Amino acid sequence: MPLPGVVRTHRTPPRGGLAQIRSQPLKIITYVARLDKRAIQADLEGLRLAISMAGSRFAYVRNFELPDPLLPETYMVLRIDGHAFHRLSADHDFAKPNDERALQLMDHAARDVMNEFKDIVLAFGESDEYSFLFRKSTALYNRREAKILSTITSLFTSSYVFNWPKYLPNTPLKYCPSFDGRIILYPSPTIVRDYFSWRQADTHINNLYNTVFWALVLQGGQTTTEAHATLRSTVSSTKHEILFSQYGINYNDLPARYRKGSVLVRTEVNGEADANATDAQSLESPSPIPPTATEVSQGSKKKKERIRTIVELLHCDIIGDDFWNARQNLLAD
Ligand code: DGT
Ligand code: MG
Ligand code: MG
């Protein structure tokens, strides 16, 4: 493509190729560019005008972009939740009440987020949602809310779509899944713990209800309306009893992933052997999981300490003290 303002006049190159060019250097000017001065001047004036406008007259619009810093010295929890997943799960024939493959896919997307953002120390997932806890002193993107929220929600979503075929190979996606996101700030470690307890209690309540509900429908032959009516005002022990006496299901024997949700926790490890260790997630996944070992630099530039971390997947209780007592770093700094 010719440059603007440059008009080319052509002459054919000398026959004989390079040999002739070397022997007759003065005759090798075969392409002559004649500059059209008027065209160039017009281009330059247009350019000057655009630059001056960008620098002054229109630049004021930036002032409408308001700063959105998240309060310092607070714990940041980012929760994403699938948009209209009642529909997406039905349209893609998710197993009821829990689809192991879909839940593993959620775990994979959450792990991708944690591999990319090292300031996330803990994540908890259930159903179509995931909550991420940042270390208290994180300075990620200068704690700009929209930047953090949009980047992580978008990374989670793209990983979910990207990895879908690995977990549901025979179920093509019919449309684009999306996730909403929010960031909540908590002022104290106690409230952060209560937040995660709230989500895990929600996992338990929903899973117990859904397990009995779908047993009544799929095994008991009730309509969904009848099943809701059967369960109306029942307490937890009644639901356990229905499951056990009518369907021979001991609730506590159900997979821990369904009862406890998924806990992804960043753990410091010593030495390379540990850092390369395969964790539970890698073993149960149908496809290779991205490497989890990470090096985090801490301390002054002069004396840098390399801390290796892995992201572990657990399905354990996080309401009691044991989990937190064993990992005091999660709520430190
Ligand atoms: P939203 O979040 O307001 O856009 O609406 P939904 O429809 O996403 O509702 P939500 O987030 O309260 O509930 C999650 C839905 O996703 C719920 O209808 C059950 C469905 N879901 C999530 N995981 C599974 C699964 O493993 N199996 C099945 N069958 N459904 C699931
Ligand atoms: Mg949802
Ligand atoms: Mg949800």
C-alpha cells in the first residue's frame, strides 16, 4: 500500500537480478517515489487538528470517569454467580440435583482465577457461584473496584467457556453463559469467617432440600408441586429421615463436594518436590489442570524471599475453628 501523499512511478527492475544490480549500482534506482507536497500537507494538518483536540478540547470527558477505590485495610470478597443457571442447567441436561462435571468445571475456572491472581488466598464454590477472598493488604490494580471486578468476572467466564468441552464433551454449549459479580468489603476476620460460614451453611441447606426433593420426584414419582408440598415446613431431621427410610440414602454418605462445597486454598510449600506435587483436583479432573505451583516474591528488593504456593482443592468444613486455626495466614495482614 502506498503511503498517503506518495505517488509511485514505476520502472521495471533490471534483468539479470542481483548480479546486475551489483555490477551497475547507479542504474538500480528502479522505483522512484515522487512526493506530492500538497497531499502531504493536507494529511499533516488533519493530524495536527486531531492531536490538538485529543489533548485539549475533548479531553475533559475523562473527568466523568470517577475513581472507585475500595476502602483500604478491609477484607475484599468477590462473589460471582451464574446468570439464569436454572435455565442453563436445564438446557444442558445437568444431572439433578448435582452435576459432578459442572461443579468440577466451576472449580477449574476458579483455579484459573487463583493462578492468575496471587493475592486471592481462598475461594469457596457451590452450585453456580464462587467467592474469592483477597489477602487484606492487597494492592491489586490500586484497589480499583471496577477494574478488579470486571477482570476477574471476565476471566472466570472465559475459563468456564474455554474448559466446558473438557468436562461436558458430549454437550455442546447452546449459548453464551455469563456470570454476575460483586465485591463486598468486610472490616474484621470474624465477619469474613461468618461470610464463608454463611455460604457453606447455604450449601448444606440447599443440598439437603434438593436431594430429598429430587428423590421424591425421580424415585418417588411425585410431581414437582407435590414434592414441594411434601417438604413444606419440614425440619432437617425429617428430611434425613425421608431420605433414609424411603430411599435408603444416608445423607452423610453423599460426596463431600455436594455437602460441603469446594474450598480452594492457597498453601505455602517448601521446596520444589512439594510444589510440583499433584493435588486431589488434578487426580479427579478429566483433563490436565494448569500448574498450581507459584512463586510469590515478598520482602525488599535486596532480600527477596521466594515463597512457593499451591492451590489445594478441599471439600471440608470451614464453619468450625480447625480449618482457620491451621491456616492463620489466610486472615493475617
Ligand atoms: P440468577 O443467579 O439470579 O441469574 O438466577 P439463577 O437461575 O442462576 O439462580 P441461582 O443462582 O439462585 O441458582 C442456581 C441455579 O443453577 C439453580 O436453579 C440450580 C442450577 N444449578 C447449579 N448447579 C447445578 C447442578 O449441578 N445441577 C443442576 N441440575 N442444576 C444446577
Ligand atoms: Mg445464578
Ligand atoms: Mg447461585
